[in-house]
Amino acid sequence: PNGLPKTSPVFAQARIIVKGCGNSPLALRIAGGMLRSRNRNWTLSSPAWKLLVEQCRTSLEEASKIRSFANSVQRLIDLSFATVLDLKFRSCLRQCFVAFAMVFHDTDSLKVGKGISRSVVIRLFAIVSSIEDGLPQPPLTPEDVADQMEDAALILDTLETMNLVQRAGHGVSKSSAMSMMKDTGGLDTSNNSSNHRCYSMHESIKAIAEEMAKRKTEAFAPVYDEFNSFVPKTEAVPESAVPPFLFDEYMVMMLTGEIANMAESVQESLYDRLNIEEYITENMPLHLIRAKMAKKAAGFLIDQDFCKRRVIALGPIEATRRHVSDLIDLRRAHATKNAPKSSELDFDIVEVIQGGSACIIDEVLRQSDDSPKSISIAICLSTMGEGLIKARQPREASQRLDEAATLYRELLGKVHVDVARAVNSVAKSLVKINETRAALVQFGEASSAYEECNSSHHFDSIANLQGMANLFVTSGDFQAATALYENVINRKQSVHGESSVATAKTINDYAVILAKNGRMDDALARYEMARATYEKALNGLPPSMSWLNHGESAAKCGFDMALINLNIASIKSKKGDTNGAINSYEKGVQGLRKYKDDLDMAGDEAGKNKNSSHMRHLVSALGRIGSLKLKLGDKNGALEAYAALFLEVDNESPMASRLEKAKAHIKCATIYRQSGEREDNKHAILHLREAL
């Protein structure tokens, strides 16, 4: 556009850079950040420019071999660090870059785009930049901390210049800390505006940083290969048994304890302190759980002072939601403990969940400005109740949900959709504790509320009816269940269409419930109806069409149909219809194989995973086909089925599949032995050896 001739060196080399970046705007942005961070007045003879051009040539060569530019961004990031001449600063930059991704990757602030406050990032970088020989060097005085945090600020600014971290899209006015300062009259406009920044990381760059964290080299340095033009073989960093990088432990060190207190004395502004307080109340239990300090995390979650700080910093609804999430994560961490009992897991998880849930709700009620009867309180109670169900505490959940529903009724009246939803939640919690009669009453009340709100065809209303129908089946009232399921199916048909996936799934759900309760004839009829509805829904769709209504993939619908065929086969087998059972099993096997092929075509690793559900169903179905054909006297057909089974099972298959294979070998041995031929006896012995 500026009249630059296409034969000029600048044009030619710029073209190489664009192509070597795979025409990726993100890769080009990183390349530009690298040049800007080295020297704003670079020329064609600058070392950074030469390295960039050479690496892009190498990336083009790699792309021509692997038919992809998948590695181009990764190599540009490594090149950006390689152009930093100071080796110690280079290592600090790389470690802090990886630490940002690993520590903040699943925090809510990063997920929603709010970003991480500069004061929080500086604390993390201060401890990470002090690491020597795999261990952080604790500062001795506040002056040492001040020096480390000054270095950390320089590292953060450099990473921003290199376009490896970026300022979050939310403005200063959106900051919670800023709002709190305004509310308290403590807003200091004299503060440097850079202190009010929040930072995030592009998802693709974050994924690359997480991959870098897996490197077994000092400071996550790249290993030598022929496509890293900036790493001479003689200077390559060897892989070694480097100590693990304790990302979350380092974050915890800078948020609580002696070092954190010294850091607080350095970060004197009210804004910095409020940001740190907000981050601690939001994420401290999360970091403790990930750092395998579960007992300490439990202490925070049942501590009244921490709950008070959390509600003040985050507000009642967000504080409750965050507390629920932490309690669920803590329960998972406690449940996955290994056989050797760890002192960090030596606590009563049920007591912690009950105590933590009560503590946060009590604090929310204590701090409620207006009165304990408000929509905010109802939302908090409902959130806590739903969380307690996930944490396997149904009785406490039922109590909280009932309190929420009562509050909703008082505030909104009985005829309101939110009241109906709250009552439905109470009903589901009562089902968990086997309070069938009480649950049916609550389902009925929710249904009436939906009807009076003219919301009978709303998704939640239909789900409520289906929950009630399931409960009638479980309690043995099949007449009421049938009427309700017919109602549910009719509503699904009117909303989604008669030949829709949603309708087919509902009919299938009803069939599953009937089968579990021994109503085999009714279940068989419903399974066949569900299969026919799926077939109509998929009829005429091209194979390339990947998504149907409700976001269901065509491949997933095919998998559901395969399972329906297997269920039909199982019922027919029990009823003595062996030929019908074999036919349905074979249709199911065909559907499962097609689903596996669809996954392979989509590049989904589940297609190759021997432990995936479709592979387990496939092995089991082939075994059943063999057994049923053997029952009919079709020995050759049985051997063919067992031979197909052998091909699907290997050493990576789950134990159940390998046992199925062993049984199949024994049956093959039996078939061969019964012939009495010498050659067949040899086959029988071979199969028995394989079985062993």
C-alpha cells in the first residue's frame, strides 16, 4: 500500500515470515511482540529479525513434511525467549510465563475475561523469579521482597510487550476493588494507572504454556530438534530429572504466611490490598486443594472469619457459589486419596461439608443489609442446596432447598416460574433420600405452578413431569407412570416434533425405566418405538451433517440407536427369541462399529480408547452373538463371532473385556474338542492356552 516494490528484500522476507507463521494472526502478533521487546528501531540486519526469518524458513520446511503449521506458534514463543540475551532473565521470563498459565488457568477471573490483577501476578512472579536449583529462595527482609517484586514487575511488563500476556478486556471501572474503594471513599487517583491493570492470556498461548510445563528441562527450555533453528545442538539444554515445579504451592506462599505479610508491607496502596484480598477470598481454597494441602483448605472453608471476608469481598451470591464449588472440589480430593493414608486427608469430609455450608449461609444471613428474607438469600440457599446434592449430602441439601422454596413462595407468590423450579429441586432432593411420597407431593406442586404460569411446555416443566413419572414407575404405580410419560412424550412432540431426537430420547428413557422394573413387554415396545423415532429423525440427513436439534451429533444418535438394539436383543434373548436376539445384536454391533469409525474420522481419541463405553459394549455384544449361535448349533457362526471379538481386545483393554475374551477362547476350545478330530484338538489346546 505504500508503494513498496515486491522485489525489495523487506517484502520478500516479510512474506517468508507471514507464510512461516501459517498466516496466523496470533503467530504474527507474537513475532511483532518479540521484535518490539528487543529493539523498537530494528533493521534487516538486527539479530532478532534474522533469527525470526530463519525460524520461519525452518517452520515452512517442517510444515511441508508434516503437512501442518501446528508447531509454528510454539516455536515462535520459544524463539521470543531465545532472543533474550541475559540467560538468567530468559529463564525467569520462561518460568513466569508457564507459571501464569498453570496457576491461573481455571480461576473464574480468567475464565470470564476479567483477568488477574497486576498486584496478584507480581506476587506470583516474585516467588517464581527467585527459584534456584528448583527451590524458591525465601527473602530475609521486606527490602528483599521489594527487590523481588520490582523484578517481577519488569518480567510482567516484558511478557506484555512480547504479547505473551495481555491486558484483560474489562476496564478499570469494572474492577471490584475499584468499586469497593469508591464505596468507602478511599479512591486514590494519584496511584499509577498501571497498578489498576488486569491480565489474561490467549487460550492458544495458554495451551502451549501448559505443554511447556511438561518439559523435563531446566526452566522449561526447549529441547533440540532439527526445526528449532535458534537452538544449536551444542547449546541444547539436556533433559534431566528436574525437581517438580510446585506452581500452586508457590502461589500459596505469596498469599499467606510470613512472606505474604512482607509482600503486603511493600504493596501499600489500598487498591493493591483490596485486589489481593479479593483474590485470596476467591481462590485460596482452590490453590490449597491443588497443592495437596486439603486439610488446610478444609480449615479455611469452616473458618468463620474467612467466610466473613469472602462474603464482604465477593458478595453473598458469588461467595456462596464459590464456597459450594470449593466444597465439591475438596470432596473429590478427599475421595481420590491413595491407599497410604496422608495426614493432609486425615479429617472427616462430611463434617467439613456440613460445617462449611452452614458457616457461609450463616455469614450471608448475618450480613444481609435489608432482612433475612430477600431474593439474594433465596438464591444463596438454593445454590447451597444444589451443591450439597453434588457433594453427596442429600438430607442437608433437602433442608436448604426447602428453605429456599419457602422464601421464594413468600416473596414471589405461589404462581411463579422460579417458585416452580425451587419446588422441583426440593422434590429431586427428596428422591435422593427415598422420601417418595413427599417427593411426589413436591413434583405435583411444581407441576401445578408451571401450569398456572402458562409454562407447561417449558423445558423445566417437561423435566419435572418426567421426574414424577420415573418416581411412579419406581413406586410400582405403572398406570400413573404411563399416563404421565404419554403426557411428557406428547409435550416433547409438540415442542420438538414427532420425529425428533428429543422425543426419541424420552421414549428410550421410559423403556429403560420399565426394563429396570421388570416390565419387559412394555419396555420392548417402547425400545422399538424409540428406535423407529430415531430412524425417522435421522432419515434423509447427509453423512456430513454433524449436528441436530439440541446439539446432539448424528454420530451420538447412531450410538444411542446401537444401544437400543442391544437392549432389544437382551429382552428378546430373555423371552426365548434367539434368532431375533441375534439379529438385534448384529444391528447393534454394526452401529457401534460405525460410531467408532465416525470418532476416528473426527480425530477423537475416544475411538481408539479400548476402555471407552462403545468398545466395552462391542466386545460384550460379540460375545453374546457367539453364545446365542452356539445355542442354535451354528458352530461356524459362533467361531466367526468369537474371532471378531479377539480382534477387538488387546492388553490395553479393561479387565472385563479381557475376561470376555478368555471365556470366548474356552468356548472355541469346547467347539473344537467336540469334533474329535486330531487337528481340531490342537486348535482347542491353543485356545485354552490363550484363555490362561
